[in-house]
Amino acid sequence: ADEPANHLDPAVQFAVYGLLRDQWLAGRGLMVVTHDVGLLTHLAPPERRCDVRVIGLKAGRILVESDLSKRSLSDELSELFGIRVQSVEVDGSQHWVVRP
């Protein structure tokens, strides 16, 4: 899925990512391309985030290769995008926000 929630309202974005998550939890393989790091955590429940691979490409090379549960992912995403990506905990779950 290439940018599956691009240009959609937030509630619809969450619904789309919920559908993708449900398909993955049902055993289907998925590849999701997105630049919206805020939506990453909606791909898997917290206990399964270690099973989600995050690959970041820059200039045709792999710059980030991690799993979704890794605490250092925010630093790796910051380097990838050239802007500060901060990890925050909300309701016991890790999320990423882009900061100036």
C-alpha cells in the first residue's frame, strides 16, 4: 500500500490503518509505504510492534532498518527525514511526533 491514508481526514486515516492492521494480524503479509510517522503505531498493537519492520530509504540506500518497538527509532527517523522526530508515550504506548 503506497501512502494508503494520504490526503484523508484523521478519523479515516486511523480507520485505514486499522484495516491494514487487521489484515496483518489475520496473517497476511503487508508492505506499507508512508512518510507520516505519526501513523506507524496504528499498524500493530503494542505487544506486536517488535514484529513490524521499519525500513527507511534515502538517496536509494537503506538508512534505517529497525523494528517498530525500538526506542531509538525516533533518532533514526530524525536522521532519515532531517527533522526532529520525538518519541512520546500516550496511554502506555509509544508514538512519534515531528517537531520543528
